Amino acid sequence: MAKEQGGKTPLQNLSHKLYTRGGARTSRTDRGYLHPNEVDAPHGWIPKSSAKKKSPREKMPLITKLFFASVVFFIASFAVTLIVFIGGSNVVSSKNVSIALSGPSTIEAGSAVTLQILIENNNDVALEFIDLIIIFPEGTRSTQSKGEELRRTRTSLDTIQAGATASQTISAIFFGQQGSTKELALELEYRTEGSNAIFVASKTHEITITESPINLTVESLKETSSGQEIPLTLVLRGNGEEVINDLLLRVEYPFGYTFIDATPSPSFGDSVWRIGDLPPGGEREITIRGILDGQDGEEKVFRIESGAQSSSDARTIGVVYNSWLSSILIGRPFLGLQFRLNGSILDEYSVASEQELRAQIEWVNNTPAKITNAEIEIKLSGEVLDKATVSVEKGIYRSSEDTILWTGSTNEALREIEPGRVGSVNFSFSSRSLFPQGGSLYKSPTIHMEVSARGERLSEEGVGREITSVVSREIRFVSNLALGTRALYFDGPFANRGGIPPRKDNETTYTIVWSVVNSSNTVSNAKVRATLPEKVRWMGVATPSSEKISYDERQRSVVWDLGVIRAGAGVGSDPREVSFQVGLTPSINDVGERMMLINETEFSGSDEFAEVRIQKTNRALDTNLFSDPQYVSGQGTVIE
């Protein structure tokens, strides 16, 4: 400790002052001053544990070491990959194989096309065991085997050394619709030396069809009226340099169209034609006839397609070469026609034969212009038409041609028809008997009538144009079915008993015979029915056994179920016939009277051709047996 002046320390001096009697007089000394000293120390309380210093030798955790090691490995791998990618190496990759196809991108369908395929190996190793696979678009044909379809080919190639290029040439005939795009797919399968791995490189090439191999033209009306027959003419012409094989044509008809016929006839159904092979410049023509129905102002569209026949379905088109949409507008007929037959306007009319039929054709000018020099003609056809019965008012009947004609010279109203004006022409006729006398039987008898009207009208340009309208009607004649009913005593298949004339309170048996003869049409669901009077009873015997006949005791009805009666049954052969026996017991109040044996006999059935119900009724039979050859007049009256 430092000493002050006088050889004493400050502590000793302080003690001397405190303990000396009276105290020691001290001299005034200068006070010391504290000078601020800036210290950077925390302002809050620091826990003892926090104040402990970390040992510089403490070890890093294992998970942290692994994390840093992974980061270092990833950076090193990325660096190596980047060096390989930029600088190149021995790594084999399909990206280092370049496939290029040299050839036109637009072609005319049906023409032979040659394409060159270039394969460049940019790997550092050679390509071995190479297969080139080519997948052609549907419809492609071979240039070597005409007509053979190319779908998928596989060609083996020689080894391609590192950095080398190989080429392959292919030829094919492509087909398709004009404007369509076809895709050619290439695949290269290969291996490398010392490896069993198969690598694949691919390439696609698009080809656009600039011109169809077929020219398809459609000729049809632009406008027609509902119910008119319309022609549709289709012309196919070969447009390529090669033969077009297995050609199909398909027509899709609009709703309301009724196919009649075609020249040549369709190959499948009524809408597909197999054209076969069409040479360059070759031509095929198809004419289709049909009737188009629709509402005024309605547009009907026909869709026509031509193309190669599908390999899986002979009825369908595999590759479309050409398509066409043809539209026809349904309008009101210029010269409207309405056909009435016995007052009916039905398109198909069923009627019994040998009766007079009155026909009326009403016409109206539907145009805003005058129609001049109008003519109305009817063509009659059908072997059952009785030409001798045809009668025409203000017209001419040409029996040699089976036509009826009205012109302005025979009917003044047809010379000039003002807009909206209406009129009519009339005629009548009959059919022949459906039971021919020594001739052949008429099967499904009809009379067909086709009415056509012609005239001239001025167009908007002031030029005269011919206009036509056509309507047709068909008459179906109901089969002439004859029902025969007879009552017998002496004749017939059964031996009858009892007195004749019949006696009161005694039973006499009689034979009832039903027979049916049918003419022209098959009749189905045929039945004959009758009831027995009160004093007549069913004897329970009938013949032949092949016929179905029954008796209902409650209703007292006899029913013969014929089922189907074939056309011509009983014509030139024995009729369908059934016989059964009944017994009559008269009373005293019946003496002097003829008595009923069976009430009215009714026939019912359906004519399958005329599509009408046939019903016939024959009179009741009594004891007056005029059908029995041995019967004597007067033997039908009851006696005592």
C-alpha cells in the first residue's frame, strides 16, 4: 500500500484522527472526482447459465455433418453433369440420334410418292441391330403390289458408326380427302456394343392431301315439291395416276326420302355401292330414284361419300376420298294436284273388285304468274284394269297406251290458268273379276295411277319455263272371298235319320255344309260363325277332322276356325269345306211351316295385302233343301 507524506498510510492517518482525544486537527484536502467511463454491457439481468462461455472444443452434431456432405455431393454431381453436357462424353442417348425425312409435305392423293429417311448417329459409339419401323396412315397403298394396303413395316439396317449417317428410301401411294392431313410415324430401335438395352428414337412427318384421287359430281334438282319423284345422278371419275382399288360409294338419305330403285343396283342395302377398281380417267355413273316428302320451305340434305373399302367391314368406307352435300328445297308445287278416288284422298286405297270407281283430279296454280298450255296426263297400269269401263270427261283415253290426256283443246280451262285459280278433271273405271274364267289367278291385284301436269309460266326474267308436277295413287283390291252354306238330307257325308218332311214331336237330322273359296290375297285370322235356333240341337259330329270346328252350348254357337286361307284356295281345286250334323224336333204349332235349321252365317278375316278386314254374311238355312239334288219341293214343310 502506498504511504502518504510523513511515513503513514492513509488508513493509519484516518485511525489517528478518529481515536486521538479531541481529535486531530486536519488540514483541508482537495476532493477527488469520478470521471465517466463508457462500458458496453447488457442492460438487463443475465442468468448465470447464459453467462457461461461455450467451449471452443465442443463437437458438431452428426445430422449436420450429413447435411453438409449431401450438399457437397449434389454440387459435385451437377458440375460433372454440366461438364458432360457441354463438353460431350461416351454417354449413349436417343437424343444423339437424328431422324430426318426428306420429301414433299403436300401431295396429290392417288399418286406415287418417294420419301428419303436420313439417320445420323451423334453418339460416340456405333449403333447395332437397327430396325426401322414405319407406321403409315390408313389407306396407304404399296407401289409394288398394287392394291396392297401398307399399315406397318419393319426394315433391318446395317450398323451405323459413331458420327456416321445412313439413309433409307420408301415409296407409297397416299389417299385421303382433299385438305386432310396424314401423319407418317417413324421409329428406330437399336442397341449399342456391349449392351442389351434397346433404345428407341422416333419422328413424325405430316403430309397434306391437296387433291382428291376421285372427282365426285352430283346432279340433282335444287327445288321440288313434297311427294314428287326425284332423280339423283352421281358420277365418279379417277383423278390419280394409279388404279384406285376397292372403291365404295355410300349415300346417306335425308328423313322423308323413300328409295325406289337405282341403276346399277346397290351392293348392300339401298345406299352402298361397291365400285371396285377405278383406273386413271375411268368413270362410273349411278342414278338413284326416290320420293322426297317434307314440309314447305324444308331443306333436305343428301350426304355422299366415296372411299376405300374397310378391311374389317365390306359395307363401310375405311378411308374417305371425297364427300359431297347435296340439298334440295321442298316447296309448294307450281301446279298443285289433289287426287280423289270415290272422295278419298288417301295415297293407298283398298276397294272390292268389279265396282265403279270415280276419280277426280283437282288442280291449282300456286305461282304468282299465269300458267299457259297446261296438260294433265294419267298413266294407268295393272292387269286387273277393265279397259272397256274407262270413261273420261273432256279428255282423251288412249287404250293402247293406257293413258288419259286433258289439254287446252279438250278442256278450255287449261289454256290459261290465272294465279290462284282452281279446277278439276274427272274419269271413271272398274276392275275385272278376281275369279278369272279359265285364266290365271291375279295375285296381289292393283291398279297404279301416275298423274303428271305440265305447263309454261313466265320467269322473273320474262323467259318462259316449263313446270311439272307429279302425284301417284295405288288401288289395292280386296280378295274376293266366297262363303258357301248348304243344308242337306239325302246328300252329304252323314246318313241322316227321321222323317222328311219332318213330323211334329219327332227328330229329323240334317247336314250343314260350309265352304270357302279365296281369290287373290292371303286371308288370316279367318273364322265362320253361326248360332242354332231353339228347336235345333248340335249332334256332336263334324268332318273332316283336319278342320277346327267347335260348339258353345251356352251361346248355342258353331265356330269354324280356318286360320290362314291361302290365295287361290278353291280356285282350280277343292274349296276349304267342313260338314256337321244338327237335329230338328218340330212342335205341333210348327205344322205347315218351314223351320230354321241354322241362323245367319258370318265370315270374318284380314286381307294381308289390302290390309283391310273382310266380313261376309250368308242367309239363314231352313228345311227347304234346294241345294240337295234329291230334294222334292214341299218336303220342307212340317207335317203331323
